[in-house]
Amino acid sequence: MASKVEKKSKVVVVGGGIAGALLAKSLQFHADVVLIDPKEYFEITYANLRAKVEPSFAERSVVKHSDYFTKGRIVVAYASGVTETEVFTSNGECIPYDYLIIATGNDDSYPKSRSKRLEQYQEDFANIKSAESVLVIGGGSTGVELAGEIAVDFPQKKVTLVHKNTRLLDFMGQKASSKTLDWLVSKNVKVILGQTVDLKSHQDGEKIYKTSGGETIIADCHFFCAGIPLGTSWLKESILRDALTDGGRVMVDQHLRVKGRKNIFAIGDITDIPEIKQGLFAMQHANVTAKNLKLLMYGGKENKMATYKAGPDMAIVSLGRKDAVMQSPMSTMIGRIPGFMKSSDQFVGKTRKQMGIDASCFGL
């Protein structure tokens, strides 16, 4: 197949999360690939709550890009702009492309180096271990999983979870929300719904927190697990500004190409595809896009491009080390069965295997 290509296409992937990392890996021997990411590492983010209570877990879930992306070029910087032919970066580079893939996910301010990220997990663990009481702000999957991890590993600690909406996990169905609430309460987690916590007026070191409903919470430390913005603000003044929804998502067609563009794709959480945003679907985006790019680069016809259909109404959220709540189109269940699927290793072994990183330590 390679003999059909006289000159390799220039492919730029912006974002080294689960979707961008897998795509860069898949294309590295088919094109001249540049991966732009503000970090030197790829993180299996759906495992990062376990790492807060077990820091050694991060040794397996935080992986340098160079461990799986061995053929292309890594640029450790933010993307700051894009034209019809180039991507600009925060370190002053102008990187040309024939094909561009935007996979910037959420705008998390993680450290640049892997070692600093591992230190963060050690610090989080130390704060949790030394605290008598912990406040978790946010009742989506991140907040629920963190509250569950702390409640199971440190059952003697007082854990309070505050969520602005009237039910937990509001991206899932009512049954999943109710079952999750019951599970948390059974683990002595205090859950406050329909309220927020004012952190702007809170001073570092203070142990008193006020909710919008007038409640007072005493906590030795807190973790903010809500409202992380999408990583698309850099596109608002670019050639792709008209492809953004009011909420900042990127509009894509059935081939995952950005609206109105033939050679620019968007994948992962930033897309406007109506599905639950999770790693499984992001990886499927990467696989479909890799297939389409290979087709185009090797001279295939556009009418042969693969299409992507929105994922089913399915999600799984860990509840400590052995339990989980799972929603599928057919049913909702909670307990050890869904927990066996995810909670023991948080899909770390499976993801490392898919990324071509040694997974022998997981028995896979």
C-alpha cells in the first residue's frame, strides 16, 4: 500500500488525550505526524480518581507520549491558532499540515512533565490521608467516583459531596442516579443536592465552606470536580470559529470532519455528537478517523469513507474498588458485576494494550 504514496502527507494532531493519542499512534507509520500537546505525557483520565487514593496507580496510567508514539514528532506546547495550512503554537512555531485533527478535550491545567503530575497525585493522597473530613464539589462521574474512592479506602473519614443539580450523574438516567445516591449514603457520604459552594470567597486554609442554600460544611480539604471548560477557546478567533456551537463544541459531519472542511477533523469530547462523553466513544472516533485518513492519503474515494454513528446511551461509573453503576440501553445495574468490568483496574490494562504499551503487569 505504501508504494502508492510518493510523498507522505503532513498530519497534525492537536491534543494528546485518549482520542488524539490513539490517532497519532495509528497514523505514525502512514504519514509525517506531529502531535501537539501541552504535556509530555498521555493520561488515562478515567483512572485518575483511583490515583488520588493510590498514587502508585498513576505510574501505570500516566505514560510519556514517546512510549507509544515512536515515529512522529512531539511538540510540547499549546495550539494558539490555525489557518488553512498551518497550526500556530504557544512556543512560536508554525506547523504546516495537509490534514488536521483537533482532539483538545477539556481544558485541564495539568503539569507539563510526567514527574510533576505524579507529584500532584502524591500531594492529593497526602491531603486525603491527613484529613478527617473531605468536601467533594460536583456530582458528575468525577465527583461521584472520587467520593466513592475515598469512602471505600478511608471509611473513617467524613465525606461530603455537593452537587448543583437535583440528582447525581444527571447525564445518565434517573434509575442510575437513585442507585448511586443510595450507594453513597450507605457508605456514610453526606450528599447535598441542588446547591453550590462559593469558592471565590473561600480563603486557602479555611475549613469552613458555605453553600448556596445556607448550609455550613466543615472540611479539612476540598476537591473541585465540576465545570471543566472545553479545550476549544483557541478556535474562537480562527478559521474554524463558524464551526463552533454556542456551547463551544465543534460541529462535525458523519465522517467526523469539521463542518465545511474536507481536511480537518475533530474527535473526542469536543464534538457536537449527541452521545455521553466518555473514553470508549473517543477511541472509536479515533479509529474511524484513522481509517478515513488512510483512505484519503492513499488516494481513495470520499464515498468510501467510514461513517460514525453516535454511541448508545451507555455509561459505567466506578464506586470504589469493587462496585460500579452501569447504564445500558437495556438496563441499569449497580454492584459487583459492573464493578468487575471496570473498578478493579479502571480499564488501565486494556487501554495500555490498545495503545501498544506493555500490559504484562496486568495479566493481559
